[in-house]
Amino acid sequence: MQFYTADVCDAYQDRVKILAPHYRSYGGIEHLHGPIVTLRLARDNTPLIALLKEPGNRRIVVVDVAAEYYAVAGENLMKLAHQNNWAGLLIHGYIRDTHITRTIPVGLWALGTCPRKSFENHPGNQDIPLLIDNILITPKHYFVADSDGIIIIENGVIKELTGT
């Protein structure tokens, strides 16, 4: 079933959170939706690599790196996400290898690009609430994206949309 952000916003305007328009699409798919997994990183994408090795079940990983200027994902992680059935990644930070990431059928949004990869060793925090652009995002939320933008909705809204 396809959902369009404009239609969801019209029908559920008081229950929709709209991310700021500064996220750009760098993946091979721009229109997708799915449940959210949250991950906070600090200059180390090793926890993201470990997560993407797990079955994705068409989920979307929302990654917060506090917009620090280093690449969290690129060609290799996108290939891993595709191989393990992840629908997409939203990075509150930067990515690289966009000449390849655009050819992989996984959604990828980020603030921009940076050629430098993550470089330190820090643990990540998974399945925690993230505050991104003054929007609280939790694993209880649902992600919808298309060419009009990215929205975060409550799981209750998606159940109403799907009738389940």
C-alpha cells in the first residue's frame, strides 16, 4: 500500500510531525514508508553496521549524530541495508559515496555529504527517543517519505490508514 505525505498530512494534520526540508535524498528509492528504529551515534558508525546486519523487515533507521561533519553511511552500508531488507535510513548528519548510493534500492536521506568517515570508537544507543529538529522520534513512530517531504506519524495513524 502506498501512502503519500500530502494525503496523510491532510487527513491527520494534528497527528503528523513534518521534518525540516533540509534533508536531501541520496538513495535509490525516494517514496517509502515503514516502522522506525532509532539509533544515536557519536563519531562511530560501528553500531549502525551491526544493526544493518540484522534482518530489516522493511524498517527505517533514524540515526542521530548531532549533525557532526563526518560520513555515517555510504556505499558499503547501503549495500548491507539492501542485502538485509532495510527500507531506508534517515541520517541527522552526513553521508558519502552518493554516486553509488543513488543506484541502490534503499531510501537514504541526510543533511549533506562529507568524504571523511567516522573515526572514533564509541558505543551507540538503540531504540531510544531522539530529538531531531525539535521533533521527538521514537521506535513507536512510523516514517513516510516521498518527493514532497518526510513525515513522522504515530503507529495509531498507520493502523487507521491500513485498517489493521
